[in-house]
Amino acid sequence: MTTRPPRKSRSKKSDSKTLEEVYYGIPVSPGFVIGKAFKLDSDVSSEIPNYSISPKQVPLEIARFEAALTKTRKQIKEIQNKIAVAMGTEHAEIFNAHLLVIEDRVLIEEVIKNVQEKLVNVEIIFIEVSNKYAQIFDKIDDEYLRERSSDIKDVSRRIIQNLMGKESKDLSQLDSEVIVVSYDIAPSETATMHKEKVAGFATDIGSRTSHTAIMARTLEIPAVVGLHDVSKKIKSDATIIVDGNRGLVIVNPSKKTLERYGKEKTRLDVYEEELAQLRDLPAETQDGYRIKIAANIEMAEDVPSVISHGAEEIGLYRTEFFYMNRRDLPTEDEHYEAYFTVAKKMYPKPVVIRTLDIGGDKFISQLDVPQDMNPFLGWRAIRFCLAQPEIFKVQLRAILRASALGNLKMMYPMISGIGEIRHANRLLEEVKQDCIKHGISFDKSMEVGAMIEVPSAAITADLLAKEVDFFSIGTNDLIQYSMAVDRVNEKIAYLYKPTHPAVLRLIRSIVDAGHKHNIWVGVCGEMASEPALALLLMGLGVDELSCSSVAIPELKKVFRSMRYTDIENLLNIVMEMNDPDEIHYTAQKLVNEYVPTLMHF
């Protein structure tokens, strides 16, 4: 996949003598929408009063602060209850982080102390302290945790609004369909969104892992983030297009542009009808070669989308969200209920659960885990689990219990050598024996696999294949580690090349090693989502592709439109090439020959 550098906006005169403006950002939720902009201004910092107080007024300021905390807690609880009913408890748990901020005694005591010492109104003191905490998260390397600064900013904004007696905007009160434009959309604001009223949104900041992006994909509405200062340039009620396929926002579109998107809409409707007919059909080429298409999920509420988009199974069930934004460790029963719920909804289709993939600077607050200097290479994933067997065994036991009632498989993340697999399997065997001892049923033939996402694992795949039932290649990390490229660092993003010959050779060697030892090999990274790259993966012999649910119908369309012999010929050609961009172009050209893409007019 070729990564293009950020581009500046361009302008051209439209037929109504206004300027058409085009802005480029990060596409985080596919599709496009044309509508009126609704500017959501959530920045209250410019309105905060700043004045001195006397020592006698300090108790009054502290009382105002405590009252604002109480009111904010009540508001967040109400939001949690609404979203739990509408979207499920796991989505509601996002707001546990907000409650933690409100109940953080260190932060509260620091605010009170500064009010007493500086004799300034509490609004100014609170925003200074909360900004300090948010900046700590902003500097963390990990993208997910970096985005958590938005939790602090969101709850801080609510507290400030309550201190100032201002009412919070509620997107549930919209009386017409709009496209929300904002600097950012806070979690508590996305929680009040209704798909019937919010047709899409565009924000100045954000990434694919931000709450905004996650909510957009959950609601299946087009969204573009990372647009820099677009919220300052778009006026309320302006006609705009949000194109979540290309990462574009077009303001005051010309008649020609509107006609172009109108034709695209007609074409899209016809195309989606075609894709809907493929829901229950396999991804099979015209000459009879099949590949399984599975889905990646993060929570039980994702399953309806998995089913509606025609996934044959769940190839990656991420479990670290059980540990995020909470003050205690998840219990065995909590794990079990989540796994059982997903397994029951998918049965008899398989569900592959990835054990806890977290650690270093990306871990739960209730354990005193020292911050790694390089968290990507540090104490994380299987390394953490093997060092904390009691935490690991709780999850293993819950998975085993759920396996008795559903078609479950399990895999270990970030395996770097055979010793880790053997150690993990010993712990698993201990849990199995304990279950037998206590009369707890489980699937004794449950498959156990390893994720291959570290170069050492890829190179020794022939050794690892003797220890497991399957491989799942995590291409995101495999590319990152192999190329020495931080995939979220915009300065070197152009070096992140899934089609680099080294990456393709590694994948081929992993697949060959797995097949030699009679185990199946899947891919659960972003490579599996893009049709051109999916063709290469099929040609390399991959047995299963696991991707986002919305990508599945088009993958089926592409595979069912061509012959496997064409894919073999493609692979023979590209494996002789040395330029990643040329390889990607050649694969994309083959896709375009068989299926006109939606990404171009």
C-alpha cells in the first residue's frame, strides 16, 4: 500500500461563483455523504474567566468545584446508561475512563492546593492541572494511549462547563440530518449520536484508533479525521462532501463535482446490491480455488456486522479492551460471559480469540508496571502474560469454559521463539488439569495457534509449526518490525510498504513452513482488507484472510470475478520485481481489470 504525504487543500471556482475547497485527511470509516455542515464547537478554553480571590473565598471555590464534579459524574452516568441500552455495555465502558478522572484524588487534591496557594478562581486552576495530565498522554508513543488524552480533555470540558453554568451540546437533539464538523468529537458527544441525524463527520485531529473513528465504524457512517484546521474554515450550513473512502472533505462542491458523486452514488447502490447477493457465498475463484474470509472484532457488539457482511468466521477477537479504562482486573466470569456471547452468536462458525496483547506503556493502571523505554520491543503481549501467570490463567480458564459451548480457537500474540509457546502451553495444560479436577467441561480438541508478527518467529516458522495447530500472520507488526518503521510515525510512513519484496518473501516462507507441517495459515493484519494485497496473499498460499467486516463483500466480489491462474501469474510476475510501488500498482491493475474499483471514477 503506497502512503502518500499529506497534501494541502486546493480550490477551484464552482458554477455558483463560490470556491470549491478540497481538504485531505485520514479515512477512518468508508462511504461518502453529501449534506449540510453542523459545526460542533467544544472548545470552551477561550471563555474561561480569570480572576483573583481572597482567602475567605477559597472554601466557596472548593465547594463550586466539588459541585461541578458531582454534576459531571451524574451526566456521565446518564450517558453510560443511554449507550449501554442503545449499543451495549462494552461501548458504555469507554466512559469508565471519564469517571476515573473525576474520582482521581491526586488530581483533585492538586487543584484544591493550587486554589489555596495561588488564590485564583478554580476554573483557571483546573484547566491548568487537567492540561498537564493530558499532555503526559499526548507524549506517549503508543497510539491508543495517546488518544486517551481525549478522555481527559472531554471530561475536563464538561467540568469547566458545569463550573461556568453552561449547558453541554447534545447531538441527540438535532432536528435534521447533518454532517458534524469539529476540532474533535469527544467520546461523550459521539455517545449521543444517532445515525438517523448524523450522516457523517470530519475532525481536525484523530487517528484510526481514536474514539471518533471507532464510533464511526460502529455506526457505519463516513468519517474523515486528521484534517488539521478544517473546522475553522467550514461555515455552519455549508454544503460539504465527506468521502471516507479517499479521505477527502469537499466544501462548496461544484455542479460538476456533485454530478460526479451523484453518478457514484447510483453506481454504489447497484454495486452494494451486487455485493449483498454474495453474503452467503464463499470467496471462490472461477476455477474453484477457495480462501476463507473472516472478520476482526473487538467486542461482542461487533458480531451483527460480522454476520451481515458474510464473514465465514471471526479470525481475530482482540481481548485487551477488557483491561482498558477500569480500576480492577476483569474477573474470570466477565471474560467467560464475553467469549460465550460471541461464540453463541457465531456458532457453529469458529471464533479465534487472541490472548491478552498488552503491556509496557500500554497497560492497566491497577498494576505498578514500569514504563518501557521502547514499549514496542518491551514487556508486552505473551511476555507479560508468561511473567504474570495468575492473570494469564484467569483468561485461559475462561476461554476453556466457553469452548465447551462454542467453536473456539485461541492464539498467542507476539511469539518470538519456541520457548514462549512451550511455556504458554504448559500454563494452558495446568489450567486444563484444574478444570478436569473440578469437573469443568471444555473442548479438549480446541485448536491453539501462534501469531507470527516478529521476524525471529517468521524465520523459525518451521520450528514453531511443530508446536501449534495454526499460524496467524499479524502483518501490521511484521512489516513494522521487519522494516524498522513505526507505522504511526508520519515522518517515515512512506517507508511502510506491505509490498516490499522482503515482506512478501517472509510471508511465503511462513506459509510454506506451516503447510509443510500440515497446519493452516491466516493473515489478520490490514493487508487482508485491501483487494490488491489480498490477491497477493492468496497467491502466496494463505488459507484465511481476517479483516474488518465492511471489507468482506468487496473481497468476495474480487475473488469470485477472476481465475486463480491469473493470481498465480500475477505472483510470478511481482516476485521478480524489486520496487514495492511497482508491485502494488501491478496488483491493483489486475483488480481494476476484473472489478472497477469504488476508489476512482
